[in-house]
Amino acid sequence: MAVTIPVKEFAERRRKLMDRMAPDSIAILPAAPERVRNRDVLHPFRQDSDFQYLTGFGEPEAVLALIPGREHGEAVLFCKERNPEKELWDGFLVGPEGAIERYGFDDAFPIADIDDILPGMIEGRSRVYYPLGKDPAFDNRVMDWLKVIRSKVRSGAHPPGELVALEHLLHDMRLYKSAAEIKVMAKAGQISAEAHCRAMKRARQGGYEYNLEAELIHTFMEHGARSTAYPSIVGGGANGCILHYIENAAPLKDGDLVLVDAGCELECYASDITRTFPVSGKFSPEQKALYEVVLAAQYAAIDAVKPDNHWNQPHEAALRVLTQGLIDLGLLAGTLDDALANESYKPFFMHRTGHWLGLDVHDVGDYKVGDAWRVLEPGMALTVEPGLYIAPDNTDVEPRWRGIGIRIEDDVVVTKEGCRNLTEGVPKTIADIEALMAD
Ligand code: GLY
Ligand code: MN
Ligand code: MN
């Protein structure tokens, strides 16, 4: 089943942003640039997330202008013109007419004409919103358009007085996911869960980490998710203790765990799942003991994802369970309160329990409002990903614990009552993992 964001939702987002903009202002937002990979070869194109959110338009060399109150149309797209000869080589172009018909813009122009047209649209507006400081090349273009207006001051032109970062308005909107966005994210989560199941079933001693990476990509691609949301992490044994391990080239060994952190991107929306399982299909007693602690921490954190709780409560819940677990296993000394106060858990758990999730895997949106943690509200999507990592060279612990790295990560969206887990399609209890791997 194909899921997709309806065209009218993009128009509604533009409307909502314009309603939040100051009167007499203009917002300008460029598409992502194409990037060279190596001679004559480009990286696969990925649209800029903000541009995608407001347009759904997937081409490079495009600029969106939002001009509330403009008589001839408020939502204006500049894009490449249709060109049969170019399209023969590089594929279909939507063109300005197609942009109006198919994407619901009010007005559209060839991108080649932007320097002639856009300064006239900016002129007379008091404030310009744009992604200030994000891309030096685009900053320079905005300055060039302003110079054109300033050069006409003596003929009565009014240059804008304020340049304002667009992010503040836009990123707050992106934090609250619509029903259509949640559908796409749920689909992405479902595909990624299936991919993790496939990797679990196919893990074997003598294979390599990249063999599991291949299984993940197979399932992503099979479902039309042509890209990962971030480079997949497949870390066997002590490689699971390296948080951003992406070499994925070591052999998988019997007796080791393997940590897999991978998610597909679907319609530019990210999924982000981690599972940790034994190469052999059976956990050892030490692996089991640590795994149960991480799993209990993850359940406690997920329980804390509900409206009116604040952003840090899931982290605090996970931290208590992890730290108590380390004390109970003899890996940490002292009382729970002492360990939390002096952060003695940090060598074993050094990252946070989650992040916002959406068009970006580490999605936009403020975590604090002023000095206070943000209160969770329905529609906010986040990951829940506690872990424990016993460094292979940690001589403070008995050798039997060393080199074990475990993380368990799911994607959840806050609902009215609590939260919905978008990635529950892949097992995470020891019994269910062992059963799947034995299958
Ligand atoms: N895979 C990136 C993260 O978990 O934050
Ligand atoms: Mn992850
Ligand atoms: Mn994550």
C-alpha cells in the first residue's frame, strides 16, 4: 500500500506558515543543492527537509517564495523549465506550469529568471525570513537581491529592514506530526522492522557485519525505500560499544552480540531502530543480564512518553533503571542516588535516551522552552533508545562483562493517552529474539 502526503496538506502548511509570519514579510527557501560525489557522478539527490515540508517538490534548482497578501499569488515557485533535450538525458522535469497544476503553487517562474523577478517581490516587504547562515552560497544570493533593491532606493525602492531566521517558525510546525505524516512514518517503521527481522534471521557465525547491512538494504529497497535515513550501524562484539560505528566490515563471531542500528527513509521521513542480538541465536548469562536491564529501562522510558510529561522524563526513567541495574550486577558501587548525583554511570551510558524524529533522523524542534524542558504533546515523534556499553578495556569490571554493547531503540509518537510504538514489528524480548532466530 502506497502512503503519501496529500498535495493539499503542503498548501495548508504554507498557509499556516504565512499566518505566523509578520505582515508585510516574505519567506524565501531554496531546494537542496546537488552535490558532486566524484568526477561526473553526483550523490543521489535528497531534497532539503524544510523545502520538502513546504512543497513536496523533489527537484534541485528551485526556490520557494511565500508572499502573504500578494495579489497575483502568495505561494510562488521558481524551478527549472521543461526541456525535452535535457529530459531525454536526465529525466522528467515538472516545469513552472506543472508546478502550479500538480503541486498547487499559486504562481511559478523559470529559475533562470529569479534574479530579475525576486528582488521586485522582496521590495516593499519589511522583513525577509530565510535560512540565515545555513548555506553561504544562498546567503550571498540573498545579499545580491538586496543590493539590487538598495541600488534603486533613489528611485523610491524600499529595501527590507529585517532579515530573520525562518527556522524558528518552521521548525516548531515540523515538530507536530499530522495524521498523514504519522502514516508515512508508521510505514517506514514497519519496513525497517521487517528489515531487522530479516537481518536477525540471517545472522550467522562466519558472516561479516556487512552481510547484515546487505539484508537490511534488501528489505528497504524491496519496499521502495531507496535510501537509509542514516548510515547503518552493524557492530559485532566490542564494535557495538562504538556509538557511531559504520565500518561494518568485521567478521561475526559465535558468542558475540551484534548491535544493529538502521532505518529506512520513506518519502523523506526517517525511521530509526536498534536491536541487539546474539550471533549464535542464544544469549550468554552476562549478555542476558545486561540485556534485561536495558530492556527494562526502555519499557520504563516508553511508559514515560505521554502528554504533560516533559522531554526529559523518559531519559530520567531510563537512567534510574540502568543505574540500578549496574549496581545490582556489581558493575557500579554505591547507592542509586549517589550514582545518579555523581554520574558514575557515564562510562556505561553516555548518550541521551532519544531525539525528535521526522524528516530528519535527529529532527528539528526545541527540546527546551526557555530553561524548562518541553512538555510532550500528541503528534510529537521521538526515539526511545537506552543502552549499556562495557568498554573492552574497562579494567574496573570483571573480564566477563567487557566488550558487551547493547542498545534497544524504537520510534514512538505521542498520543492523547500515552504513545504509539511505530516499530514494534521487530522482537525485543530475549525469548522472542531467540525464537525468531531459531526459526
Ligand atoms: N541512528 C542514529 C541515532 O540513533 O540517533
Ligand atoms: Mn538509531
Ligand atoms: Mn536514534
